[in-house]
Amino acid sequence: MSTGTPTVTPAAVEVHGVHKWYGALRVLDGVDLTVRPGEVTVILGPSGSGKSTLLRVINHLEKPEIGYVSVNGELIGVRRQGERLKELSERAILTQRSRIGFVFQNFNLFPHLTVLDNVAAAPVATGRLAKPEALALARELLDRVGLADRTGAYPRQLSGGQQQRVAIARALALRPGVILFDEPTSALDPELVGEVLAVIKDLATSGTTLVIVTHEVGFAREVADRVVFIDGGRIVEQGPPSEVLDRPRHERTRDFLSKVL
Ligand code: ADP
Ligand code: MG
């Protein structure tokens, strides 16, 4: 007779009852979200609804006032100890953050480093890889995002679409358990959006766990396992794209989709 508890693969990301406010402004109002390993979650919602704040809480760039977040089964931010909430050490936070990739709207590349060094920097700085191995990995990842011929360029010499593809390669270099994207194509000229979405789609179909904030509803329909609609700091509804996008149950979701489609 088995007496042990069954082994359950931990969620890639688990957000528990998170409340976040700035002064009197309540930005996240009781958010619960579970992302399974390999799952692609797309977050939709109007401007100011708390989408970026939610990603920043997951990455511990912001601390929730109430609630907690775990990534790959490890608690981030406030840790629950019985009924008490305990702060994690800075070191623990940094270790956990290095397991999460973050791709920003404005790329945030290091301007003074070449494309190759932008991608190789983090594995060296965190002591994960020696320089030669990091450079080899960076070349491999830049090849994957279609930039094998631009390794020696500086960010300013690249288009926005190319810079964002470098940022994606850089996020991949730490072999993260999950990659968070905050409106990765919003700053791009329309003709450059497709090349970035194609790279993200390649990751999605190869089993990488992704959480993507975007207004690209067509893209969400193509790649998302789950669509989450957030408004006023609350998850209004979530489910497969065929439900949330094609048969939304809530008026606020219908209203939002009618504006972005
Ligand atoms: P979204 O990404 O959905 O547009 P955000 O998470 O960026 O929304 O912001 C949600 C709300 O929180 C907005 O009203 C925004 O002005 C406010 N906000 C975000 N960051 C801060 C901050 N650091 N200080 C004060 N208010 C903030
Ligand atoms: Mg935002």
C-alpha cells in the first residue's frame, strides 16, 4: 500500500490572492493565476488594468501587499510560514529571478555591448557559464532568433524588431522556467511585428512556458493555451481562446474585444 503523497509537478507560476496598491490606488485586487509547465498564457486587458504590475509581481520587481507568488514550486516575494508571511532574502530573490525571463516593451538592451555580449552577459555574471561557453550559447540562441549574422552589431544599429529578437535570445540564455513578455510588439513599427511574433510562436510550439501580455488578439488565438482577461486589477474571465475570444461571457470582455479587434 502506498503511503506517500503523489508527486505533483509544481505549477510554473502560481499567483495566490495577490493584492497590490500604490497609495490609495488598488492596482491588483485579489488575483489568482496558475500557469502549468509548457503552457502559453496570454493576458489581455485595457490600459491601466494592472497587467504590467502582475508581471512585475511575478518577477519580484514589485512586492504584493497581500498574497504570494511561487515559480516552479518555490515561493517568491513573501513566503508563507504557517499563518505568518516572511520576507525572502535578497539572495533568494535574485536566484529566483534568474529563473524567470523578462522581455520588455522597449527591449532594454545594454547599449554599450554588442548583440553577442548582450546575450552572453547574464550567464557569465551569474556564474552559470564560463565566458567561452556563454558565447557559444549566445551564438546558438541568436541563430535561433534569426540573427546569426548580426552578432557583432550594437543595439542602435538594429531595427526594433531585431532588437526585440536579441532581447528574447537574452532571456533564453538563463534557461528560464518561464518567460514573461510585457507588450513585446507595442513599440514596433507595424511591419516589424510579424518577425517578433514568429520568434515567440516558435518558443510557444517548442514547449517553453510563456506568459504574454499583448493586444495582438489574432496571435493570442493562434498560440495561447489560455487567455486571461483582466480589468480593474481583477481577472474577469479566463479559459481557452475559443471561449474567451469567441464566446466571452462577460460584458467587459466583449466591450474590450470589440475595441481591439
Ligand atoms: P497596464 O500594464 O495594464 O496598463 P499597469 O500595471 O502598468 O497597467 O498599471 C496599473 C495602474 O497602476 C495604473 O493606474 C498605473 O498608473 C498605476 N501604477 C503602475 N505603476 C505605478 C507606480 N509605480 N506608482 C503609482 N502608480 C502606478
Ligand atoms: Mg502595461
